[in-house]
Amino acid sequence: MTTRTTCPYCGVGCGVLATPGAPVKGDTAHPANRGRLCSKGTALGETLNHPNRLLFPEVDGKRASWDAALDAMAEGFRTALNEHGPDGVALYVSGQLLTEDYYAANKFAKGFLGTANIDSNSRLCMASAVAGHRRAFGEDLVPGIYDDLEQADLLVLLGSNTAWCHPVLFQRIQAARAAGKRIVVIDPRRTATCEGADLHLALRPGSDVALYLGLLAHLHSAGFPVPEAALEPARGLDVPALTGLSAQALATFYAWFAATPRTVTLFSQGANQSSAGADKANAIINAHVAHGSLGLPGGGPFSVTGQPNAMGGREVGALANMLAGHLEWDRPGEFEALRDYWQAPRLAPRAGLKAVDLFNAAAEGRIGALWVMATNPAVSMPAGDTVRQALKCVPMLAVSDCVADSDTLALARIRLPALGWGEKDGTVTNSERVMSRQRRFLPAPGEARQDWWIVSQVAARLGWGRHFAWKNPAAIFREHAALTGLARPANRVFDISGLADLTDAEYDAMEPTRWPVARRGELGGRLAPAARFVPTAFRAPVNAPGGDLPFILNTGRLRDQWHTMTRTGQVPRLMAHVPEPFLAMHPADAVAPDGALVRVEGSHGQAVLRLRHDAGQRQGEVFAPMHWTEAFAQGARINSAVNPAVDPVSGQPELKHSPVAVEPFPIRWQGFVLARRQLSLHAAWQAVVPLEGGVWRHELAGGDAPAQRFAALRDACALPDAAWVVLEDAAGGHFRAAALKDGRLLAVVFIAPDHLLPPREWLAGLFAETAIGSAARRTILAGAPASGPAPSPTICVCNGVSRATIEAAIEGGCCSVAAVGETTHAGTGCGSCRPEIASLIAVARQPEPA
């Protein structure tokens, strides 16, 4: 049976068709994606049989019954309330929750624990955009819809590597460009999104407000109306000096913007994750208000969210500074209306602690009970080592999750098995305000339960059971929808009260629906909200590089990975494109050869990563993806090196601008082990990668004696009946071995004094052979075949096409992405690799140096 449901990854909110035992497909009837999926979406079916599921409750490291675990939870909250009061309890939740789960958690915290100390990992993602919306529109709302991306004549992508982070939207954008639309990319890095753009503005990090102040001044000089208070911060501003952009590039961008009524600025984490993130959002909105494009088809500011239900969490108020249903503490009558609706006399009277402040309070011993749901702050928060210590300070740390190997779960006293994607039931809201059903199509594994049920059971043990006595998600949705119609002394756009009388059957069958839906049968569309100008003076990032920390660290995401890799890291083809954590650095800055290991150190911690020379980086800046955890790469958690500075308005951390030092990592050897199972190996640095066919790749480095390590690695493979083929060059520091049995390859161990080791692809492919031929046996310790094409990494994950195959097609005369696709099938799946193919074509076309 095929189930229509929604992808659990980014905020695009793609519809998918899921059939147990079959590949997941895109839903052609869903308005967000119209059948398209990205590489992560197409691999969803491969994430369902997770090898490390949390299946049973645990208390103090031992399996427990649900009753025992829930009793322990209730006692932990009761004790913390008695000792610290409402300010001493907290929840930290996630955009992975469905709206109904989010609603239950927020009602539990604010309404009945009496604390607003409930924050979401959306604080790390969208909080600055939320703050900008609330200041400009009086409410957190996104005016635009996805159709605007195709109707715009000019698309400005600011701080958004859309090609990798929102690939389905990027496909729509590329289709629009093919129809003659212009694209401007504003990003310090040259990312995949820049391929094919009409203009790339590689501005200095943190200078976005200055760029848009210059635009506002240009619009004013071109005759667009701008209030003096909004214009004042732009007067006398040296925009070229602050942004590092040429006057000519600025003039081109400003002229295009002013002359194009249908202009959209699509902005995301690159703008939000900043100590001036809220001002960046308002600087963008100010320009569109002055320009007159706000509310036009193909016009306006457009914030795209990072998580599947970041907006759903905002709707129910699951951020520390928001109430449910877009109600506000300081609007007359709204607090009282919510208190009476919930029958919650202890409703939190004021805003609570935002994420960074929350974990600081935990470190200071002010939080007696903390419940973390569906997120991994031990990895994702800035100053990660400090956050880990803070979690250890909480007497009752409970974690609800579907995986057993999360870094945060490892620190928890109480561990609760939650349902994962495909097993739970509810709704999510995407970046264009469309609410979609996420439907169950798999049975609950073990004793796992949905998050709203867990919340209701803890609430019942604290004496509030009748307020949480829902029978199903539909009942929660009806309560949430009715709440959005409450208390209207001030106008509020968010209203889905027209859905408050849905029957269970109507809820089950609900089609994708955009809010507002104030009356049954109405459907929301593009919004043209009244907007106020918010003056935004330029402020440089709070932490400047210099002295012992000369580089700026920028963190971000990869095409095929999701958050802390609890799902995607288990899928071999999603690990094929970028198998190791890396640090991108301009060649002129490089402190070590390409491929060497380097230590990145900030004022709060450090990480060790593989160095990648990248001319697309600005000099003085480095980039690292944020996904790797202790489970996949010990010592490579980059957020340990990220500073915890925050935006004073939004509380969002400055994840894009941390001063760091970079130096070679001192080691005596590097190596890798390929084996038919994951091994427990201990080295100064290591990364683990699952490969096709059940093979595991272990990358290692250390400072101990290479010969002793070589022997230890062979012993760790535990293959007593295998025949080992061995090469030992103790003088040169080279050691290689392969274990075979009955002609099958069981393991290989390679060690060298540096990073110059053979590619792993050919060796990994030999594990699929039932009997290795004599030619391969003769060259196995060389790590490459005696003849034929050299191994190369995968570029197209959907169709398994390597870089070497694509380059061969280009050399054979394919001079366009479409031609390469016709020859190799690369780029004909989700399309996320098309920018990289275009880059390879561009490199091949460059003339030889004279």
C-alpha cells in the first residue's frame, strides 16, 4: 500500500509516496515539489532499518518499563520544581517534531510546568528571521510562496547554498533561469549555487547589512520612498570598504534590483546565524518595502527554513520568547485568553531562556530537570564542549529520540524511545506556510511511542492528565487550530481556526493547505502585509579575527547529509560524495598540503579535520561542515570550536563567524582499514564510513609507533582463519596488508607516514567479488588496478556516477550538463550534482597556461 506523506528533511516540505519495501518517490500532486526529490529524499527508504534504534526505555543505564521511566521523569520534574521553581525546569525541542508533538510539549512547559524555558533547535536556524518578521510585520509570517521563485525576474540568493541545502527549490530556480531570469548569489564562499549565477557577490562575512543599506540608499536616490529614520544609518557608509566588493559589482546589483519590480530575496542560515541576524532580516525587508515588491507576484523577502517543521514549531509557540498561536505576552488580553483556554493558572508569565542562555544556566546548576526531544545539542550547539559539560550538570536529563547512539543521549539519565519518520502521524508546515500531513506507514518498533503521547503521560503523573487527554493527533490539531482564533484586539494573520472542526477522517485525508484558513474552505495565498521600516545600523561581528586566532570559521551543510547524521550517516551512497569531515581553505592560506590533517582551534574548543584546498574560499576564511559526531569521527565536532556569541534580539548564535587558528595536526602515521564490519579502533583521530555491501571504511591517524599500530590493527580485524598478504617497510613507514579466505577479501590495512595513500574505491569494490582474480591479487597491496581507469569519488549519488566517468564524457566532447547526463545519466536524478558537473565542464574549458 502506498502512503502519501511528507519528507522529514529540510523546510521545502516535499511530498513523497512511501511504499514499504519499495523506493520512496516524489508526490507529483504536492505543490512544494511536484514530484521532484533531492538525493536525501530519494534515499529515505534506505534509512528505515536503522541499526541503532532506541527500542526500550532506559533509566540509569538499565532497561526499564514505560511506567518506571515515566515515574522517574515526573519525580525529576517534581523535585526540580520544589528546589528551583519554574525557572529551574526546561525543555529543548526540535523541528523534527510534528506540529502536534510540538503543541503538546509547549502546552506542558508553558501552561503547566509554568516555565517558558522551552526552546527549539530552530533557535540555531530561523530565530533571526522570526525576529525580523515580528519587528517588520508585527507577526512571524513569510509573505511569499514558491511560485514567486518562478515568477520573479530577479532572484537574489543571500546566505543560502540553495543547490545543496534546498535542492528542490534550486531546481525550480534553475528552470526559471533557463527562461531568462537573472540570479544573484550573495555569499562569501563560491558554492555550488554560484555555478550559473549571473552575478556572485563574495562579500566580507557579516557585512550583509552594509550591502543592503547601500541598496536602500540607491533606491532612495532612484526615487523610491524611504523614511529618514531608515535611511540615516546608510549615510556616509563606505559600502565597498565594509563589504570588500568592487564599486562596479555593487552598482550592477543595485541597478538590477531597482529596475526589476519582480525581485525576490531568498535568505537563509547565512543571514540568520549571525550576531546581527535580526538586523540582516530587517535590512532585506526594508529594501523590498521601499522597492514596492513586497506582496507582488514574483516579489518580496523570502526566508527559507532549514528543518521540516521549523515553522510548525513557531506556530505553536515552541520558542522561549513566543506564546502559542502567535499570541504575545505584551498584547492586552492575549496572555489571559491563552491561560483561560488551557485552563492553566500557572501559565508562564514571561519569556524564558533561549538556547545558549539555557545551557549556560544548566552549567551553573540552575536547571534541575531538562527534557531534550529529537535533537542533539551536544553536537549542534556552539561551544560544544561547554554544552556537554552543562548537560552533565543537570540532575534529571531526559532524552526522547529514535536512535541509541546520539552524543546527547549518551549523557542522559532517562532515555525514551520515540517514533521516527514513517512511524508517527501528524502535520508539518513548510517555508511557504503549507501544512502537510506526515502519515504513518510503518509499525512502531519495539516499545517506541510518539512524542505527544510521552508528554501526555508525564503530565498525567504530575496531576494534569485531563488537560492532555487526547486520543489521537487529530484531537491535538483541532485544539491547536481553535487556539489560533483566540483574542484579537490586534490583527493577526496566522489563523487556522477554520480547520478546528475537522473530523478524524477529514484530518486523515487533509490535502496540503496553506494558512491562513480563518474560515472553512478558504485557502491562504501570497501575503501583502502592512510593514514598518526598522532602522538597521551596520554592526561588525562581535568576535574579530586576529592575534592567535587569525582566520574566520564559517560552518554549514553538505548536499547529502542531514544535521548530525543520525539518519543519513547510515546510508552508504549518501556518504560517498564527502566521506570525511574537512576544512576548506584558500590555497594561499594553506598551512599544510591538500589532504593533510589540520587542527582547528577556537577560544572554546577544537576539532581535527582533513584539509581541502579551495580557491572558492576568500583568503582569511575557512569553512567546515557541521554534521560529524563522535559516532562518525572522533575529535571532528567542529562546533566545539565555534564561539557562542548571539544576536541580542533573536538569541541566534553566530555560527558563521568564529575566530580560529589552523595548524598541522602532529602525527607519525595515517592509514585506513576496510573490513566487513565496523571495528572498535582507538587512535588519535579517526572517521568511520559505511560502504556498499556491508563494508566499513575506517580512516585513522596517530602519534604512536607505526609498526606497533599496524600489528594492532590487524589483530583488531579478528580474522584467525584468514591468509594475510603483507608488505612492511619499516624504514619508510609504509605498511600494507590484505586478509583473504577462500578467495574473498575480508580486510585491508594500509599505513603511511603521511596522507598520501591510495584511493579507497577500487579496494572497497573488491569486497563484492566472490573470488578475487589473480590480476587483482598481484596489485592489491598497490591499492589500484594494474590497468584501466583510476578510482575516483562519486559525484552523482542518485545514479552512482563517478568523477572519472564524468570527466571522460567531457573529454569525449560533452560540453553541457545535459550532454553529460545523456551520456552518463549523471545529474538526471535529483539534479543536486548538476552544479558540480557544470564546474567540471568549466575547468575543462579553461585554456592551458601560456
